Amino acid sequence: MSAEANPGQQLAFDAMPKRFFACTPSRLASFDCPRRYRMSYLDRPTPSRGAPWAHNTVGAVVHLALHRWWQLPRSGRTPDQGGALVERNWQSDGFRDDDQSGVWRGRAREWVRRYLDALDPDQEPVGVERTVAMTTAQLAVSGRVDRIDDREGELVIVDYKTGRRVPEASDAASSQALALYALGAARTMRRTCVRVELHHLPSSTVASYEHSPESLARHVARAEASAQDITAATDTYESGARADDVFPPDPGPGCSWCDFRKHCPEGRSASTERASWDLVADASQH
């Protein structure tokens, strides 16, 4: 019997809840190369990854030190204690040798000390490494924010950066992750959150942007479009389609830094093989 012949059946279908795509901002972003997305989230067992990257080690330690600094008693929140947290949690993963690791440990320690010297330890953040979440008509997004500040009654998303490139306001504006975090913080904490900031420790730069309802809506629309593409590809793949037909590679120079490069002939052909310390090797200016 057709739906036209049975209006009640059609109403039942219309009333069925839509399937949400549960994700993090990083999961959405990984679909810029569909093959990388498949290897990261669908293949089981997950293909082996390459060696750890030294620049990721630097970023992870700095983030951890800043997280733990806010957990200290007020009397312990000094710049020197922040530097000590870098020393205490340092890892050598990805570095060429102990000498290079030692140089970067010192740099990271000084970045953190200098950054904390400009902070007021009495201005308690609303959240540190705080998980926020929100839903749209199609998405259930969650993610962990480096820091959420309270500035004159409104929430501000703070994201730490340690890479060589100094961010600009356009980077804060174009970041889908930051926009989704702002929406998630507003939903989770029931407070206004439209300002997002990138805090670049090596240069002491803050790149900020204040979203409008329209700019946030554009980010949501883009995220929902990615989710639709991912869902369609996943459904087709699970119905028996060839993996490379629905999750093709998107090779380019950036493949040099892909964790799955060794499993991707197209990526290897399109990029230069890099040592795990290449992104810190010539960054002596910091």
C-alpha cells in the first residue's frame, strides 16, 4: 500500500527521529581526506601510524602544563611553577636526539613562563580542558576546550597554539572547531559565547574573532554538509562498495605529515618523506 493511500503511515515516517551524526570537530575535519577518515574511524584494526612527531610532543606538553597549572593551589600559581610543570612532564618522543629534545624543553618552559607571567592567577577560568556539547538537526557534536574564560559575563573560548605559524584573526574566524566549541559552551553552560581566541605561545600573539549568529550558522551548515557526506560514504561502504570508491585519497604536499602515509601510495607520491623532528629542526627563532 502506498504512503498516499495510507496517510497515517506517512505521518509515522515523518515523525521518526532523524539519525544524528555523533562527532568531534577533529573527526569532521579529518574528512578533508576521505581515505584518512576511513583509516582513522572505520578500519578495524586501525592501520598502524607513523612515528610520533616532535612538534606534537611540544604541543601536548605545553597544553598539559597549562592545564595542571590551574589545578594548583592559588599560592602555587606562579610562572616558575608553570615552567617546572613543563620540565616535570616533558617527553622526548619524535626528537632527533637528547640534545634537540633538551633545547626544545627549554624553549617550551620559557614560552609557558612568559605566557603565565601575563595572566592573573586569581581570574579563575570557567573551564579548563572542559568538554562541551551541542546538537543541531543532524549533528551531536562534543569536544574538549583548552580553556573557557568569563569576560564581563560572557564566555570566551581559548585555544593554545605552539606551531611555527603565527595565527591571525582570519584563522580564528575560519576555525570550524572554535565555532562549534563556542556553540557547545553556550549550550552546555547556558550563557552567551561568541568570542574565540587563538593564544600562540611562541610569539605571545592572541588572534581573536567575535562571531555573529550568521557566521556561526555558516559553520554549522558546513559541518552538517560534511556529516551528510560522511554518512553517505559510510553507508555505501558498509553495503559492500570498494573502499577507494567512496573514501578516495586526496593527495598533496600535506601528506608528508599524515600518520597513515606509509599505507597510502598516492600520498607518498605526492609528498616528501619527513623526519619526525622536521617541524622543529629549523625553528631556532623561537
